[in-house]
Amino acid sequence: MKSTKNQLFKRQITLQEIGEVGQQKLQNASVLVVGCGGLGSPIAVYLASSGIGKIHLVDFDTVDISNLHRQVFYSLEDVGQSKAAVLSEFIKKRAPFTEVTFTNKPITKENVFELIEKADIVVDGTDSLPTKYLLNDACVLKNKPLVYGSLYKFDGYVATFNVLQENGDYSANLRDAFPEMATDVPNCSATGTLNSIVGLIATQQVNEVLKLITGIGKPLINQLLIYNSLQNTQLKMKLKSTFIKEKIAKLFKIQTYVDAACSGQNSEWQISPKELKELLSFRDQSRNLEIIAVLNDLELPFEVQQTIHINTFDAEKITIDKNKTYVMVCQRGFNSYKATVKLKNKYPDLKVFNLTGGISSY
């Protein structure tokens, strides 16, 4: 069934504040959505359904069964598949006037500028604190508006950062709200979350994008909205723009934007993706490798000799060959580091390494 833009967006165009002019602004817009999980997946679907002309999705992860209670645009049949690829196909079926593309890799310091370059607006749908600061700092350096959202248990946070003001200055950014990256803030998988607060914050972010593009209403500029779903209360924290581009440029040079948990890892027990690739490329050396995955159902770019879930990982029960080099792997390098520590504690002289950054960085 073919549809025209007027049919598809009739209810939206009927709004006097939007009209055909506003709808065309949406059609002309390009939005980058980083993260295709609880926040990012509804954000992308709602934006496409609103008529955004171009959407690029970024997510390295695959659909997990534990995602489905809040990531409602994925189904049981999608488990194990690329989130970005599945979401892209979903959007194509319902948004014929949206060109949707995706990147199935993590966003990093090395590729962030390339990814945000063509976007009019960047939307943060991630649950990784370092990635949030990476997006913020890159958007400040490249003069891109950033629509921010985050969650902690029953609280949600929304803001629109780095918007060009009439006087030529840019509005507040994430570092004006939280100058330094906290090291003790867990993500949703560690603390848990209700699907209702995830949906509420996602649609708040969509609302910010639509206001920015069409020029209607008052976006959350120079303020951070904090919403509590248990009490249905919200407050707006005023922000002042003090973290200017020059300050952030200096920070960008020295920061790695790697998860804070990695900073406490023993550097001598690490093997970089590059080093592992080199070892695997030499047949003689690869024979002496024992690669152990510590999570099930990982999408592995190489063969592993064993899979032992971190929850059942017991160094006492593992048969050890002291002539081998052991490499622990997981998705992002946290659980594999725990396994590395367990083995090193039991066998201090054994060659055991953690794949730095996990499969995501490989």
C-alpha cells in the first residue's frame, strides 16, 4: 500500500504550529541516534514516524532476551541479532519517507567526528557514562546540538545541550551539569529499571528533537529536567554555560573515554585487540593460545577453546596447561577481567590476559 506524505502525516500537519512548512523541516533533517537500546530504539522509531528525512543508528550490541521487557521494537526472533540492523529494518517497513542507515560498531574517540559530521542533531540513547561524555565533548567541538537522556532506577534526566544562541554563544553542555565523569554510577543492567520510565524519557528526547527542528515551543536549553516516575514529580535544574570549547578541547586530547571500571584494571594483565590479532595470525603462536569466553552467546570474531560463564567461573575446576597463554574475553572487557583476576590469584605464574575493551573493541 503506497501512501503520500500528506496521508501519513495528516494529524501532524493539521497542527497549526507544524503545518506543511514544519513537516518539510522534519523531512530535511538528519539525526544521529547513538544507542539502539531502551532509549535509542523508541527514539529512532518515533523520529522516523514523525517524518525525519535521514536517521543514522549506531550500536555495536546484539538483542538479548533480557532487553525485551523495555526494548519493545524487538521480538523473540531477534535475539542474537544486531540491534542496529533489526531496528533499521523495522523502521523501513513503517517510515517510507525516512532514509535509515546504521553502523554496527561502538562509537569511539577515533570515529566520533566522522559519525556526527552529517547530522543536524545528535541524540544520546546510550547507557555508558564515558560514551555520554564522548558525545558531549565531540558535539561541543563540532558545534552540534546534543539531546541527552539518562536513567537511574526510577529517575530520568533530559536536556538539550550545545545549542547556538542568538548572541552567537552556545548553550550549556553536559559538563556544565556534571563537570567530571562519576566512577561509581552503574548502568541499567546493574541496577535494574522499569520499562515505563525508559519510555517516558525516550519520548521526552523525541519531543526535544522535534521542537529543535520545527522551531516551536521551548526546548530544555540551559536546564536539566529530572523526572521521578514513582512520585510523578519533576524539577528543572538551571545550567550556566561555563565549560567552553577551549576547555573541552584540552580534555578531549587527554581523555580516552573508556569505561571508568577499566581504569582500575592491571595494565600488565591486558592484551589489546591488535596484539591478539597478531598472535592469531601466526599459526605456531595461535596453537599456544587458550581463549575462554566468559559470557554465553557472544558474537565472536575468532574461535574460542572454552566458554565458561562468569557466574560459574571457578579457577579450581579449570584444567591448566602452563605452557599455554590464556586470554579471557567478553563483550566489553569487564567480566573477562574478573575471570583474569580469579585465574591469576590461583596461578600467579600463569600467562593470563584480559582482552582490553572486549569483543566490542576487536
